[in-house]
Amino acid sequence: MSKQSSQGIDPHEIFRETFDTPSSTYRKGTVTGSPSFKEGYAEFTSSDSDKITYPDVRNIKTIVFDITLDTTSESIIDFDGATNITVSGGTVTTAGISSPTIYIDGVAGTTITTAKARVTITTATAINATAFDVGDGLDGKLHFLKLLDVTWSAAEVALDYKGALYTDNKEGLIGHWMLSKEHSSGRVFYDLSGFWKDGTKENDPTFSYDQHGREGKSVYFAGNANKIVMGDLGLAKSFTMWIKSSYADMKEILRITNGLVTIRTDETTGVTTDGVGWSTPTYYMNGEIGAGSSEKTDWRFLVVTQTTGIATTGFGLSNVASNDFRGRMSEVRVYDRVLTPTEIRMAYKRGRL
């Protein structure tokens, strides 16, 4: 199977089946028996030995499928003859999967009924499906199946069930500034989060081009105490931004708390944090965990998250109290929740489109 997702851009999705078109070589799988294919699902009957057998899929850590059972005791997926997913007496069970976490409709649990349900199973230990069977011994409908080579967190499972994992999810957004001409007026940069925390520029940072080369879609900070001040946003747990540095030495991108708590970057160490309030921050560079680097020639997507909220008194862009930022910046966001790795990865990819 080729890697694809509902958005067509998740590199960690290694298998997807939507069961929507009948074929004797269905999605590179082989159909046995006579499962009934309808728009959006395939219906299996165990007495007819219905199943679809697929080629190998390696390094599976997250399994997601939508199912409607005829009874509360059914076989669903067999990965290799010993590793399988079944339902017994209304309880989803697994064999051969190390320390699985099972979720029903986005919530940890194993109880399932004959109503349509989303089942997600995660494991830290990868499994390999060798010519695996789907629907063998099942009486019911399978609507959808996908496999990923990463272990989803509980938050990612919940967001996926709500349909918000691969979208531009605004949940928890407490500040959002595009830093473009069209989203500003005079000295004011509009906050698009709905909390009206508009920023005011000081010492005249100017408009410039963004990561796509579009003029008027970013702000250029030239030093010289250039800054944009927003004020108090409340407690924050995630900060995201696109930047392009102009200098290799340490510069402070965001002023979090009155100039004393900051997010900074340089060419060698990448993104770092400074000041009281940071405990165990996690850094992402271009969608992946790690501080990375911030070369002067490249636009970079920087994210910092922390499970403990940090005060944003006097929040602003560039910190003139210390080493004020020199370079370009666009689309700054602040959230009061921790963004998941998948959300960050997708945000980076959306920003590159």
C-alpha cells in the first residue's frame, strides 16, 4: 500500500482502506467469498467465508477502524495467524500485541455494542502484518481501516475521532496573528483567535515576504528595538511561528513574560527557552521533535510546547529588553493546550503548501 491519509499528507499512515468499491483485487488485496460492497463500507458474512487478504505491512503501531457489528462476539482482523483483534462478549480483545491501549470512540475502554463505533488500538512495540486477513469470521460492516507507524497519544486518538487531528483545529487557540498587510491596519496587527488581543508595533518593523515568497505576508524585524506588543494572553502551553533569521547569533523571538521569559533561536543551537516558568519544554523544528537549527537562509517552522502553563504577561514579538530578533516572522499562534506531534506535523505541512 502507498502511504496516504485523509488529507493525503500524513507520512506516518502506511495503510488505508475505505471499502467503497468492489473489486476482485480490492486495494491490492484478494477478496474471498462474497462480501457486499456498498458506498462507504463492506459487509462480511462469516458463513460465506468472506474476507480480504492484503500483502505485508510492516512496523504498525496504531490501528484505527470504524465497524458495525451484528453481534458482540466477532473476529475482525488477523495480522499473521497469531496476532489478531476480536470482540468477545462486547469486549474488544487482542492477541500478540504488546501492551495495547484500546479506545472506543476516542476514549480509553474496551466495551463495544452493535452500534457503529471507532476502534483505535495503540502499542509502543511495532507489529508486522504478513498477508493479513480482514473480515475473516466477521458478521458486520467495516467502514474504514488505517494503520500508522507511530504510536498515537490519547489526545491524538480523541482528536482523530472528532475529525480534528488533520484539520486546522482552533481548540485552545488564545492568540493568532498572521502578521500580514491584509490582517493589519496602521500600527495594529489583528488577533484572529477571537480574544481581541491585537498587537501594536513599535519602532516600525516593516512588511516583507513569507515562506512562499509572497510580499506583505510577514513582518521584518531589523533590530533597533523593533517589536510588536500584545499584552496578557493568560496561561499558554503551545507556541508556533514561522521565522527566517537574519543573524547567526542568539536572538529572542518571543517575549513571553515582561521580557524575562523568552523563546530564542540561533544558527547553532536552534530554538531554546529562557527564564522562570519553563520546566520541561518540548521543541519542534519543521514538524519534527528537536531544536534543530535556524540558518539565516531558510524559513523554519518553530514550535515550543509544555504541559505546565506559562504566564504570558506582557507577551510580544521580539524582546528589546535583551537580544531583539532580527529577521522575518509570520503566523504566530499561542494555545492554552499542548499540541500533539501529529497536529504539529500537519501544521508544518499546511504551511508549506
